[in-house]
Amino acid sequence: MTRVQGFTASATEKPLSVVRQARALWLFASIALLCAVAALSILVGSRSLTGSAIGAALFAFDPRNDSHLVIWNLRIPRLVIAVLAGAALGASGAVMQAITRNPLAEPGLLGVNAGAAAAVILGVALGGISSIQHYVWLAFLGAGLAGIAVFGLAAQGGRGPDPLRLILAGAALSIILASLTGIVLLNAPSSVLDAFRNWAAGSVDGRDLQVGAILAVSVTCGVLICATIASNLNAVALGDEVGRALGVDLRRTLMLACLAVMLLAGSATAAAGPIGFVGLMAPHLARSIAGPDQRWVLSFSAVLAALLLLVADIIGRVIVAPSEVAAGIVTALIGGPFFLFLVRRTRIGRS
Amino acid sequence: MTHVVIRPLGMASFRLHRRSLWVGLLLLVSIILLAVLLLQTGTMALSVSEIWTSLIAPGSHPAADRIIIRIRLPRLLTAVLVGGSLGVSGTIFQSLSRNPLGSPDVIGFTTGAATGAIVQIILFNAGPLQTSLAAIVSGMVTAGLVFVLARKSGTTGSYRLILAGLGLGAVLSGVNTVLLVMGNLDRTASAQLWLAGSLTGRSWSHVLPALIGFAVLLPAVVWHARALEVMETGDDMARQLGISTESRRLGAILTAVALAALATAAAGPIAFIALAAPQLARRLTKAPNLPIITAALTGALLLLAADYLGQHLPFDINMPIGLTTGLLGGIYLLWIVVRR
């Protein structure tokens, strides 16, 4: 009986080539939208600029012109970091959900967010560090160490890390580091709390292009690794047994995936602070558009997450101008309801 | 033989997992040992015999009586009840969401409770009673909202429940961050303190509601346990076996949220017990069924150990119970995960 139903259902589905074309079109449209929003993000801010000023600043830079300086020193670094960090979070979220086969998994699960936060708070409280540029390095160090520790701990003993152990080790190390952060926070003077709470909101403001360049290198490496394992992730999604039967080296895939998540999520957290929700939500959105194929899920997730973070950054700049709301907060406040709407209205919530 | 059958009255019989029984006994003994240690500890050290006389026949030593009955015993019982409630609550949520990361946060309870408390502290500068009241109310409202949002054409389904919880949780954590970042720095600090949870200054007025609630809810949970075990294999299977999945799910969520609310009211949000206790219990007992009682015992033991550690720290470090729990439970869970 079920077999017959299955047969009739598949007979009414569209041919595969049409589905593929539609997917490619959607991806193309999302990238085009991202470009348009990127242009908008240079224009919008506490000082409004015209399109011609952007052209002039890009092709005939004049260091005495204020709006050129605004574009090169403020708007472009911000744009670069928002797009790169967003894409990194989206891609790493998709990888994380694929290898753990868990819809609750997010890039922070490898301990990178907690590690970055612990490193920043220790740097601020003990080292007296107070500039955002230095936070970036601390956070990068902390995220990397935490990621390595989680992977190393989960890989202990013979058969290599399995997804459940990875999740639990990540959750355990995250909570240990978060508790340490909390303890330092409660015992330190309140100026430390003030500095920390601003970092922890997650923002792309006030970083320079050097941070952007480092982020770009790290994200490129991460994305390349993702590209090499993307098709293996499809096999992993079918379960360990089936994956092995299909000839996938699970241990190698898992290791590379962890490396990619560490590079991507670690550098994104370092550059923009702990912005968790993007990496959690984007893969779900991507799956609802692209279907189960991980190669497409990865691409969509990266593009959509970049779009989300960029839009959140623009809204955060506009909504209470001339003051600003951090992009991490806007992401949660606007992304959350949007996500809920999708869960109720579309096939995203169908298991 | 892996199971023991007990027939207390000749008619009703309980089939118990042998290893679970031993693990449970071991946990109980450890809890009692830690409880004695905790009753001894404090600015005024007391011997075991002094504690015993104060508990059994008070009167001979008024100062010791007051310390034991008014201060240390309520604190101890609060810790046991909070740990037990959170352990059970986490077990239910992990089973309902079929997810090892399940905790009262899956349905938004923890984040919602934090929102209520932060609003009270930062916007209204409220006292402890209003704060925990607001926390419980907003936590429960959030949980109800998530359940309603996840409902579609009469069914909930564990996947949609998780997604709705994530979405609403994100909105509320955004609100929390806004308040913490924009609020007055001193009030932010006291909100942080509340968020870390505390066992200081607990009295019998904290213990009694928690005790009554726990005593009422635990049988309800045990009653739900069989149905939940079957539902883990899938809603279709459970329905075929004659379980009305929707009403059972609603009932289980209600009891689990009520347990989490009890714990939050008594000690604030205590991280991680709901996540770690069921996992630890499962790994200790290696039993196939829901480890409800073992999870309760594990949770209580974790909280007592955290309290003991928090009271024996060098350098006068301020270390609230919630953070100690996170530290201790995290290290223990890590050890359990790594060892295998």
C-alpha cells in the first residue's frame, strides 16, 4: 500500500533537471540580491552618500574628501566583514548540522564562541586590553584552542569521534568556558563587564580592513575544505553505516569538517563577536529551498547568512540613527520572527 | 539476569533494571554523605553528633539548632529538590525532542524566564520575589507560545517544536542582550548575578513549594514515562499501540515545564543540570528505558557537589552555584565522554 502511494507521489514530481534549474536560478537571485544590498550598505548610514560619491571614492580616491574617507575607513570594512562573517557562519552551520545530523547544532557547538568569549574576558580582566583590534586576536586564539580541544577530546580512544560524542564534548567544554567567563565577570570590576557586554552583543562596527583581510584568508581556506567534503556530507547524512557502505572515509570527513567549522566560525566570531543565530537559522532556510543535497545546502546557507547579517547591520544603523544597534542583536530580533513565520507557513517545519 | 522483579504487596509488581538499582543506591549514598558534609560546613563548624541531636531532639544547643534548622537544612533541601527537578525535566525534554541537546531551553523556558527576570531587574529594579515570579510567569508563557506556534493542523511533532523553540528563543535572547547592553551598568551586574543562580539565604518558604510540587509531579512523570519511551520510536508507531500522542506530549511538556519552573523559582536559572544529568544517568545505568529516577538523583548530587565546592574555594572568589554547576557538570560530562 505504501509502496503504491510512494510510486504515485514520485510520478507527479517535476523532472530532476527542472528542479536543478530552479535551484540554480534561486541561488543566482540570492547572490544578485546580496550584491544589491551590499551597494545599499555603502550608501546608508549616519551620513548619507550618493552613488556618484561611491564611484569617485572607488576609482579616484581623494584623502581630503570626507565622504571618501568614510567609505574606505568605515563602510567598506564593515561591508566586507559582514558578508564574510555571515557566509562563514552560514557555511559552518550547514556543515555542523550535516555532520552531527542534528537540527539544533550550530557552529558554536564546537566551543568556538565560548572559547572566544573566555579569551576576550581573560584578556580584558587580566591583561587590561581594551581595543577591538586586540579583541579580534584574542578571540581568534580562544576559538581555535577551544575547537582543537573539543575535537581532540571527542577523538580520544580508538574509533575516532562520532557525532554524538562531538556534540556532548562541545556542549561540555562550552559550558565550562562559559562558567569561567561568568566567574571572571562577577569578580572583576564593572568596567570589565561594560567592555565585555558590548563585545558579546556581536557587531561588525569599528573593525578595519586588516581584520577583513585575515577573515578573507581564513574563510577562503574554510570554504575550500567545505567544497572538498560537500559530496561526502551527503553520504554522512544517510547515517554511519550507509556512509561507510558508500565508500566514504567518515573519520577523514569528520576531521576536515571540524577543521572547516573551526576556521569559519572561529574567524567569524573573532571578527564580529558571538553571533549565534545566523549559523543556526541559515541551514534550515537553505534546506527548505535547496532540498537535501548538501552541496546546494552549503552554498545557499552561506549566501543567505551573508544576506541576513548584512541586512541586520543596515537596519541596526538606520533604526536608532545616529546611534546604532549591534548587528548580533538585530539578527536575533528580526531573524527570529522571520524564522517562526517560515516554520509555520512553509515546508521548513516538515520533518 | 538484567532485571529484578519486586512484588511489594503481592499484587503489583515492578520490573527493575538491576544495574539501575545499584547505580541509584550508589547515588543515594553519595547524596547522603555530601549532605552530612554540607550540614557540617559553614562559619560555625558542627560535628555529626551535634547535627544529629539538632535534627532529632532540638533544644539542648539553641545556636546549633538555629543554624541547622533555619539555614543549612533549607539550603540543602533546596539544592536536592532543584537538582532533582532539573534532572527529571531534562530527561523529559530530551525524550520529547529526541535530541541529546534537549533541555527546558528547547521550548524556550530558560530564555523566557531570563527575559522576565532581566526586565524586572533592569527596567523596574525589582526585588528578589518579584524577579523570580516574573521569571516563572514569562518562562511559562514562552513555553506555551512555543507549543502553540509549533502546532499545525492539530499536531506538533518534535522537529517543529524544536524549530519554534529556536525561533522564539532567538527573539528573546535578542531582547535580553539589548537590555543587558543598554541598561544601567549596576543593574546589568545584578542581572548577571541573578542569571548565575544562587542558593544563598534559602528558607523553608523556598523548600515547601518545591517539595510539594516535586512530590506531585514526580508520579505524573513516572506515569508518562512508558508512553514517552514508545513515542521515541515515532508518533505513528505510538499511535498504533494505542497512545494518544498529542495529549501525552502536552501532558509531558506541562509537567516538565512545571518542574523547571519550580527549580527556577527556588534557585534561579541553574545551567546545565537539565542537559547533563540525563546524559550522565544514561551512561551510568546503561539501561534502555528513560532514566527518570537516576537522572533526578544525578541532578541532586551534581548540585550538592557544586554547592560544597563553592563553599570551599580559596581566595574568597565569588562563585554562584549556577556557575559552579556548569564548571563541575561540564568537567564530569567531558570525562564521561572521553573515557569511553
